[in-house]
Amino acid sequence: MGNYSSIIDIFDNETEEIYCNSCNSLITKPSKNSTSINMQCSECNKLTQEYYHNTCYHNHMENNFQNGFVCSKCVHSNPIETTEIIS
């Protein structure tokens, strides 16, 4: 089983609500504005199904794809460490 991404068309059940894994906003029709991915995370090594708005997906990949795909759970559980400068 390989990794894949696609434009989502998962709204078979009209009552099903899908939320973006990046911004946590509701993904609504049309589905051309959204992306579904099924990839293995390079951090936790788990195969994950995630849903994104296209702009959120672009931002996620730009910020979290340096050494392979990183799932949103790993991104949110490992905040970027900041260094304090003491003057």
C-alpha cells in the first residue's frame, strides 16, 4: 500500500462533517477546494488519513515536509522550541 493524495469526494452521506487537519475548520462542498491524503508519517511511522483545504495542505507541506510527510498529530504534539535571548 503506497502513499497518495487526491481531491476529496467523500460527501456520500450529507450529514458527515469533515474538518481540516490543519485549521480545524469545516470542509464544505465543492470538493475541488479540498485534499485527502493517506500517507505514512515520517515521525510516528503510522499510516494516516487526513483532510485539508487546498491552501492549508500547501502550507502544511511547505512547513512540514523537509524530511518526509509529518502528520498533523506529530506537528501539534511537537511545537517548535524557541530560544530566549537574555540581555
